[in-house]
Amino acid sequence: MGICIIIPAYNAEKTIGAVLEEVLRLGFPLLVVDDGSSDTTADSLDMPGVVHVRHRFNRGKGAALRTGFAWALANGFSGVITLDSDGQHDSSAIPFLASQAIARGSDILIASRKTQFEEMAGLRRYWNRFGVWCVQKRIGVSIGDSQSGFRFYSVRLLSGVELEGEGYEMEMEVLMKAWRKGFRIDSVSVPARVADGRATSHYRAVRDTWKICMTFLKYI
């Protein structure tokens, strides 16, 4: 059935509508996972062409993505592209990311923000640089950006690894498990509109960075 788009959303009432309008124009099947939002995010999801599911309470970005991956597997898609709900990613790059993933035979293709690391806030800027260095040293692949949420995943990969992470650390978990099982990991430069979504992001700099670091160490 081709490639679908999955967007995890939590309290994204200010941004999700514009993101959905942009993505829908591209013609890809689209699923939004509302991760227990307490604002009016759910009201913005009743649009033609948008499939949506809702967690009864907030479980975390990783849990929302895992719900989306299960939906993609159940519906026979060959690949998934994920992007965030805060508008930081340029959705017009989705066709490029999809074509590059197919041409390369990628199991993970990360849309890298490496050229924008200086625009990131505080701890995230240093962690992204250090995280990229650590991951590249360990897995031997030049990935550019270890934490970008704008990614392609093959269904071959998603059906071949068991994921457990509930929060932002899940994106490191899937990367490390893909490496350990020999899946193909690639990266391509795709500048973001806002390098780290800091105006609307729910990322908790110290706590989430610590979890990501511990996830990396766990799987090396």
C-alpha cells in the first residue's frame, strides 16, 4: 500500500491544523495519534483524509509512535514517515524523503538538521553534536542527526524489532536496535523551519536528554 505519514500529537492545538493541511495536500495516507491531549487538539483532527486514534492519557512520544507503527503494520503499508506536530518540519520535503528512502533501500532514513545545530537551545545543541559523534563512532554510519523526529522507517524494520520506549528515547532505541540487527541506516540533509521546535516542544531538556543517553549506553 505504499508509504503513510504518522504524526504524534500532544497539546498541539496551535500548530496541528496547519501541519495537517500541508501534509494532506501531498496525498499520502495520514494517521495522527493524539497522545491524551488536554487542549482542543482532538477538535482539529476531524478533517477529511485524517485517520486519528487517541490515547486516554498522555503516555509519551515513543508510545504514540508505537501506536502508529502498529496501525501501519496492520494496514499493510510498506513504509512510514514520521514528523512532529509543532510545525518545525517542512512537510514539503516528504516526497523527497520517500524517494530517497526507496532509492537507497533504507530501513531508517533520518532527515538531518545538522546544519542548524547552532540554532538549537542550550543542552539540546550540545547533546545533538555529542550524540551524533557517539552514534557514528559506535555504528559506523554518518547519520548527521540522531534525534530528528522527521524520519522514514521501513515496515521490514518495524516488524523486525520490538520497541519499548515511551518517550523521546524511543527514537534512539529504534536506531540502536536497527544497527544491532543489521538494518540499513541512512541520513539526508533536510533543514527544519525551526531547528528544535523550542517554542512549542514538550521536550524536557535534562530528563529527556538523560533518558536518551541511557538508552544509547544500554544498547551498545
